Amino acid sequence: MPRLLQLMTIFLLCSNLAFAQKPLKVMVIFAHPDEGEIYTGGITALYTKMGHQVKFMSLTNGDAGHYAMKPADLAKMRYQEAMESKQILSLGEYEVLSYHDKYLKNTKEVQDRVIKSIQDWDADVVFTYYPAAGGHTDNMTAGYIVRDAAPRLQMKKKPVFVYIRDFHTIHFSYIPDFAVAIDAVWPTKLAACAVQRSQVNDAIPYKMGILAEVRANPERQKKLVYDNTYPYSSVTNVNMPALTKWYGSDSSGIKYAEAFEIAEFGRQLTEPEMRALFPMLPPK
């Protein structure tokens, strides 16, 4: 091999190794505290376990939806729960904005705050909701905010944007671009969801008419956390093709998974870039 070609090969190998070793900066942007945990708690735990840095950003403070607590008290409680979750998932940051639950609007002001947060974090990857009509308006608005803010980012290399399907849009017809097995971190995801006590111990069982039963029985509490988390962590006919694509024959043993799509408004990826930005995917 000519000397110049040898040097170029060594340089490229070293460059690729340096890129692979550099911690990724990941953001998850959603509408209410606890949603990052429910929809991306698995992939988040995998990122942080591998030494990468993840930031959660809730665009509202979650101060609505409780049957008894005043909004200000509920917002304070949900912030405390978020900080507990931050420790469980080993997040670098968990930012909670002060916009009121149920009243999130797609304004330039909130877009500017999202832009600043993405730029300050120097994000390589940004997860956010797939926006559509219907469902919880805050969730869909969060997706539109990120999508509309993205063109105004001032970054040398703009992040890749990834769609999350929430409780509403998961029922739409879609084909995930990739899915990740989260069996190894399933207990971590459950633990992060379990500390959202204002929801899984209070608001949700109250709406279901089983509040007294849940409060009296710790095992019932655990089951409710599982039942509330599993629908967004299960292997289904929708995400199984994506698991098979990336895991091959090993996909048959996967019990828990999260599936995602690469958003059309961001950078599009080659397969090697996919594996670099989502390093929990198995090597080819």
C-alpha cells in the first residue's frame, strides 16, 4: 500500500474512533413532566448507561389534571418527581418550563426557548412528538413547536430530529425507521415512571375509580405503573419489522422495545450514521 494511502487510512480510522468515543448529546422535548420517561425512558437509560448525555425538556409544568391539589402545589410536586427521575435515568439536565398545562401555544417565544435550549445543549439528536390533529393539544403543540423552530437553529451541524408516537398518534398507521430493545433497562424505566406519584398514585387511579384500592395496596401500585408504561414499551406488529431489521434473528427474544421515526424536517441518515447516533443498535 502506498505510504500516502496508509497515512490516510490511519487518519480515517482514528477519526472514526474519536467520533465513536465522543459522548453524544441527546434531547427529548415533550409537553408534561413524566412523558419523557413513559415514551423514551428505555432508550434514554441505554444512552446514559453507555456514557452519553441526555437532557429532558418539558414545555409545561404539568399543573393541571389533579382532583385535589392546587395548580401551584401540583407543579411543585411534579418538578420534584422530575428531579427524582433525573437521578434514576442519570440525565444531564431536566428542564421544566413554566407554561401552564393545557394552555401550551406555538408562539415565537416558546420556539425561541426551545432553540436556545437545543443550541446550548449542542444536541446531536432531538426526540419530540409526531404532531397531528386530535389527542392532547399540548402534546401535538409540542411537536409543532419543535418542527417550526428547527429551521431557525444556528448550529454548525444541526441535530437529527426523531419522532415519538404518543398515546394518540401511536394508533395511526405508520412504519418505524428503527426500534430498540429495552429489556436490559426495563426496571430502570419502570422506576423512573413509578416516581411520578402525582400521576400513577393519584390522578390516574382517581380517574379509573380505583384510588382507594391503589393507595391501600403497594402491589396494586406496581401493577398500575406497569400497565401505564407497557403499552409504549411492548413488541407489536407495528414495531416488530423494525426490530427484525436491526436485530435480525435475535429480535424473537425481545420482550420490551421502543420504536421511532426519523423526522422529515431534519437531517436524514445513512445506515452507518444511524448506528453512530443510536449506538444501542447491534453492530451489523
